[in-house]
Amino acid sequence: MDDIGTYQERKFPAFRNPTIDVLEHGRKKHHIPLLLEIDVTEGRSYLRQIKAATGQSLSFTAWVMACVGQAVSEHKHVHALRQGQRRLILFDDVDISVLVERTVTRDDGRTQTLPMPTIIRKTNEKSVQTIHNEIRAAQEAPLAKDDVQIGGGRRAWATRLFAMLPPFLRHLIVWRRLARNPFLAKKTMGTVVVTSAGNVGKDNGSAWGIPLGIHPLIVAVGSIARKPGVVGEAIEIREFLSLTVLFDHDVTDGAPVARFVQTLKELLEMGYGLDELILSADTRP
């Protein structure tokens, strides 16, 4: 054993089990990934102008969520959920689940930073500022010791008990019900996920994430890279976002997704929702 070296042994945290469940069920989904590069120069410029005028750093992810919510509301098939074998439910409200980093205390008293989902309801009806404020509120919301979702309303003991159950029981109690009941699924987890890889690949060009999940639509925000781009007849340095869109091929096909992607691309390129914040900042006394 001398050649193994020093090591630490810790108890595997039971709260990881629901995450493993999502990955296992997500692996069985027929998700098709699309890797995109989108010029977000205008949007990034607007965000810098807003910070200069107000001193507030608006969340880039919140802005992407506003664009996703609007695009989904115009192309509802991309977040449809199945009801049984013969019906699809197309929701008007776009409820987006986003991961927020929170610090939690483990059983041994140590603290650990974990990503926790929170759901922004009716994202398609909210401004960038409102979405930003709700994300910040989720980052500051009080947590029970065993919470795994912000604002989930679950009791700590129930969360812990569920995480400790064998996989087949967790499947029967929760995952099977969510798969069969689109209304319960929407209430519990939303219909869209927006996740961010942070600054991964920032210094080395483009970087895309291809996550696993169980939602009908997953949008992964990757790196932002400065690259040459064509503007009119000229070449300029632009800021390009690496974006991954995964859609569930069971509920929608390529043509509706292509229309959704085109709408999302146009919204991101024009700085959707940010111009009104610029105007409000400029009209302040």
C-alpha cells in the first residue's frame, strides 16, 4: 500500500443521487445538439453602457434567458411535453430552470458550493431586469440544511429521505410521475433549462457545453470569444457566443427548431430587451 500515497476517504453525499437520476434519464432522451456561434457584440455593448450609466452589472445569463423565453413563446413546439403516447401539451408560459451557485453546510460541518436549480416563471413576460432580480434573490434566499432546489418548498427531512432511497423507488415516486404528467413536470422543473459554463475557454477561444437533461429544450451558454466577423462589406473584431441548443426529437422536428434558432439568433444579435434599459438609464434625472 506504500506506493498508493496519501488520500482521503469521505462518505458519498446522498444529495448527489437526484442529480445522477437526472443524468441517467437524460441519457435515454433523444436530444439532438446544435452548436452555434452568435454575434453578441451589440448586447455586450449595451450591458457595458448600462453598467456605466447605473453602476449595475446585469447578468449575461439573465439576458440570454429573456431572449430564450421570447423565442420559445413564438415557437411553442420546442418546449412541448408529452402526455401519454398520443398527446402533446404546448404551454404558453415559458418556465426556465437555471442553476444558481449556493454555499451549503455538509454533515461534517464543512461548507461546499453547489449548483442548485431555481425556476423563473413566465420568463417570456418578464424584462431582463426582472429576471436578473429574481436570480439574485435566489442566490440570497435562505436554505434549509438539505435543500437541493431553491424555492422548491420541500421539507428538509423529505429531501434527505428521498435522496437516500434506492434508485428504483426514486423512479417510482418521482421520475415516473414526472414523465407521465406534463403539468406536474412543468410545475416541478419548468419546461426549459438554461445553463452556463461560466468562463470556460475564455482565454483559449470558443468552448461549447453539451449537457444531459430531461427537459424538452436545453440551452447551454458557453464561452465568448473575440473573432473577426463580417459587418456589411468590412471585417471587424466581434464578440461571438458559443451556444448549444438541445431539443427533444420525440416532440419536435428540425424545421420548427430551425425557426426557433433563427428567432433566438436575431434576438441575441440585436440586444433584445436591453435597449429599453439604455433609454431608462439615459432619462434618469
